[in-house]
Amino acid sequence: MDVTILIKTIFATNNVRMRKRWLFMSFNTYSFKAFQWGGVVLALTVLGCGPPKPEIAVPTELKGKIDVRSTRSSQPPNESGKAVLDELGVSDLKSTRKSSDNDTSAKNGEANNGKESKSGETAATDISAEKPDAKAETAYRRPSRWIETDKLPYEFWEVQYLGNRPVGYLYQRVGTSATGSVGIYRIDAESFVRISREKQLLDQRLKVTTFEEVDGRLKAIEATLTQGDKQTKIEGSVILGSLRLRIQRNDSTTGVDIPWPNDFGGPFSVAQSLLGRHMKSGETRTLSMLDPILGQVVKIKLQAKDHLKTPLMDGLQHNLLEIQSEVKLGDKGLASTLWVNKDGETQKTYTSDLDIRSFRVERSFAESIRDAANCESMTRTEFELAEPIADYASAKSLTFRIRHQTNDPMRMFVSRTNQSLKAVNAFTVDATVYAMHEKSTMPDGISPELVDDPLCSQPSPVIQSNDKAVKKLAAQFFEDKSLGSSVLERLRRGVYHWIENKTPYSPVISSAAEVARNRTGDSSEHAMLLAALVRASKVPSRVAIGLKYNGSKDAPALVLHMWTEVYLVDHWISIDASQEEANTNATYLKFVDTPMANQNPYGDLLTVLRLIDECEVAISE
């Protein structure tokens, strides 16, 4: 079915259930918040018929915390800041900007049902509530410069939720053109969403790059939409009053010429309009802008309402201007709501028909969703061995030969704790790994490593050593001498027995606090919980990611594994809480170690998965 026909079908049908079904089947192909359509979702590719509420693959540690709401309001949800975080299952998310006198905390703010009140006592003093004399609809007035050069590069991240489940992210960056052209901005944006339908994962990525004059006039555009194994590419430029596009869908290529008057804008026109000329309550604007994938111009209507106390994901309520947005395709439309700050930046969007919300967040939180999705898409997690490793459990050391396809592995792997590297050639190293246990001393050839990183001792968003459940377990295992003669062994064995449901490898990483409560996980969850318990006992710890021999005689392999490293007296030792035995044998080949200090636990795992994909590893003879 042709994409344009599909969209017209969606907007034309009077069957609300069927309309929502079609929209759900393609909900994020164009939920591109860089366009700032307020969460507008256009169907671009046919996914096939399916249930009205598809299963969503949740690629973060927020997975499974709260059930999706069974009902949804036709009005935008404006709860208190804490209510938003509780509903979405988000904790320890810090704001990237300082709160101002115009921000009212969730503690002091009052949440209203549906709409939030706008009273004289709560209105922001620095946000004008002035309404224009006339509410007549006005055409788009292009600003002379929609963003000042001294603010470049300008970039932001957003996360997208379906109900209360994170399903995607958006990244946008505005900078000067690298082509050397004076007065030209380059805008790059990328959107990703992952849908699970009938037990199959479907990734949708949209990348857009435009070159524009400082007032927002489009010069050239490149866009790529990838959905599974299908891809649509578009490239074009404005020449003599016409936008000439070349659209390639898989093996089919077409050309399109669109008359291009001066008031037409590119795919970022709404953001440019809001940033360049701030809207006032009661004001209405209309814009004509390019939908790059359809190769069409669509109309956007913006209606500014009132300033409201609106909760965001920093746990605070902010005085934001509510703007109703409607995308028009022919005589049909799709409505959304935007909440915009005094600088014209959209902080939150909501599309009630689809129950889709997006929030501007700090970079690490959005990256955790991005990296988790990328981890799930990488399938190689082991190296097959030609033959089993003889006497590996009793070996004092083993040497592995690592060859990278294009780079020097000496710069990519670590040489510390119980591992040393020796260069063979520009693309090959030998890594010698020494077996370790609690009483191990520094192996020969490895220099002492001082603890100069306070992050290894502090609580983090995923190693919550100050969490109540974590601290309770640390105290419980500390006192239980039946678990071992030393404190470290008690903690290690305590974690091993506490995690009852031992699962196979999963790219989804749960935080230490979650594991302390749900008692479920693979080696990553064992490593995270042990690291948290050790820190709660005032001892530095970190997490190691690498490979471990599976011990199989029939299918010998080095498999992806995570374990814990602990600083004792004057050196680090490696210890594995996912194994019944205490010692880490000489097959623990480490790729990276990390204190897991930020909101994103997936960055280092993704690095290791990429190394596995690009390397060859074998036992050195």
C-alpha cells in the first residue's frame, strides 16, 4: 500500500478503534520531536494489522516497574512532579539546570485533576501573560535569526513514553555548517523507537540533516528512515523557487518538484518559530513545512493557551506555556499538546489519542535508552574455541591472543587488576590473566593501582549503596558468619544465594536496588548488587565486563560476563558473586572496568559488545 494512501485512510476513517489501531502500528515513524510537532505521529510505513495495544520492548532498567494505564484522559495529564516520576517508574533523575524562583517544587505545588489552575499567586513573574489584542490566526513570520550564533552548538535530548513505558529517544544538534558557507546552519536530528509485535522486535530510526540560512530558510536536506530491513532515503535542495527531491524506497527511486515560496519551512520550522518569536497566550500561528519522508508540505496550526504549573522529570513543577498543535493533511488533522518555557524551548509533549509523551531530559538518561536498544540489537556475545581449555580451574594464569580488525587493541583493553597486555603487532596483543581470590597479592608485571576515583566509593543511580534494601542486606550478610569467615566472602555468598532466579544473559540491566527487591538476574545483576553491598560497607568497588570460559567440553566458548572488583588494602581483586566458588579463575578476560557512576549503565556494555563484534580472541600457544 502506498504511504500517502495509508495516511489518508487513517484520517478518513470514522471508526475510532480502527484509527487508533493503524496509528499504534506506526506510532513513532514520525514522532520526531526535533520537528516539535507536539508528538505528532504520522504513519509512514505499513507494519501490518495487529492488536490495538502492541507489546512494547522496554530496553532500560525501568522495565516492568508499573503496568500501563488501562484508561487515558482526553486532556493532557498535569500531575505533580513526583506523581510523574512515580508513574513512569523513574528515580534518581537529576535536573540538568538549576531550579529558579519561577519553579515550584512538587512538595509545595498542588496537583489538579486534568488541567492545572493558573492563579495570580502561582504565575511566573518573568513570563508574560499578556495576550494580543486580536486572536486572529496569523501566518508564519520568519525571524531574522531564530537562534544566535553564540548559543551554538545547541543540542538537547528527549525520551519518549508510550503510557508509562520508555520506548524511544530523540537527539538534536544545531551548529554552523562545516562546508565553509557563511550564515548557514546545519541541523542534525536522530529519533529511535523499538516496538515488539508478535514477539518480533521492530526498530525504527529516523535521521535528518538540513542546511538552512540563519532565518530558517531551507537550502538542502538529507533524511533516512530505517524500519527493519526497509529503508527510505530522501535528498534535495531548493533551486529557483522549487524544492527538488530525490526519494529512494528500497530499489525504487522517484523525483519530486515542490513549488517553494519563501514562507515555506523545513522539518524544524515549529522549533524555529517558537525559539525565534516567543508565543503569547491567546496567539495563533500557522506554518507550512516539509514532511521529508512523504515529500509533501503539511500545515501546522499552533494555538497558545495559558501558563500552567507543569511537572517535568526533574520532580519539579515549572511555569510553562501550553500550546495546542494540530497537523493538517487535507481536511483531517492530529492534535497534540506542547509545554514551552520562557525561552521557547519545548519541555514536554503529549498526544492523547496515542498516549505518547516526551520529556526533555539530561543526556545520560536518554543515552541509557539509546544504548540499551543498541545492546539488544547486537547478537554476538561469545567466541567459540577450537577445543576445551584443559585444567582451567587450577591454572594460575592463561594468555589470550586478541586481534582487532582495524585498531590497536593496546589502546582499547585494560592492563590492571589481574591482567597484563603485551603488543604482538599493530593489531594484536597477548593478554595474560592471573587467577585471583581474596588473599591474592599483586600478580607479577602489573603495577599497583591507587584508589584515586571517589566514584568507586559513592552511591550512583544504578549502584545505590545508600538504598534502604541494599543497606539492610549488607548488614544482614555482614553479621551472618555461616556465609564465610571473611566479610567479603559473606557478602559474595550472600548475593549468590539471595538472587534466587538466575537468568541467562539479557541486555537489560537492573540496578542494585531493583535486584535487592526482585532477587532476579544474570551475571550483571550479581555484579551490581555485590558492588553496592561492598560500597555500603565503606569499601571501594567497581564492575568489570569481559569474557569468561563456559567450561563446556562439547561447545567450548568464551562468553560475555560481568563481575565485581573490590579494593583491599593496597590493590584490586576480582570476585564473582554469580559463581558458587569464590575465586575468579584465569579465564576472566577483562575488556573494561567501570564505577557505573551515571544514569546510563549501558554505555560500557555497548563498548564491549562492539569489541566482541570487531575482535578475534583465542588461547595463545
